[in-house]
Amino acid sequence: MATIKIEATSTVDTWVRYHGLAIDSELKPSFWSTQQEKIIGTTAPPFTYTTTVNFSEGTHTITYGNSASAGYEWDAKIYVDGKLVASGKVSRDKYLVASVKVEGGKTTPTTPTLTDIQKIAIAVAIAIIVIIMVVIIWKK
């Protein structure tokens, strides 16, 4: 058994929002109308939700989202068994995702892996930095 806790608040949003949670499944962009079973609350800030899950062995994904519009992001955190496994800004366009691994009954956060596009973006950024440094040195 693992305890999942979601904490979220906002200093820029005072409106009541839908809050959704998906475990090992997709949380759709408008979950509040298309996946009402994923709604875990409707409240203005702050928001806290705790649940217990019986994870099987393997890797599991936890997704938290809310219905806040862009510009009204909430600061959110996901904890599993008291350990912070994810934190970030959340809105209807950007959900918070955590990944945990269960082995031998022990739940641990996993390190997210980079997608190919992210790897390419990092390589391009490094190349640009190197070119800028070469130009600066060359001009001296």
C-alpha cells in the first residue's frame, strides 16, 4: 500500500477549480467533463487530497491536473509515502506527472527519462553555447 498526497495552491487564482487524478491512465485535457470519475475535488486554493493505493510491482504514473486557465497556474506537489516525487506549475494545459517504481513492496520515485526531442534540444543548446564561446574567444 502507498499513500498519495496532492497539495496545490495559487496566489493568482481565487476561483473554484476542478481537480483530477489519474493513476496509470490518461488524464484528458477536459477531464471535468469527459472523465468525471477522475475528479477528486472542486475548490478554490488551497487544495489537499490524500488517498491510499495498492500498487503492483513495477513502474506507475501519477498525474494531477486542474481546470485553471493559463495565467492562473497552481503550484502543486505530489507525495508518495511522505516523499516528494514531483512539483511544478499546473493548469488545464500543463499537468504534473510523477513516476514511482515498486520493488519488493518498496515504493521509490523514478528519474524521468528524456524524450528524443528533449535530447536534441539539449544538444542544440550546447552547440549554440560552444559556437558563442568560440566567437567570443576568436574576437579576442
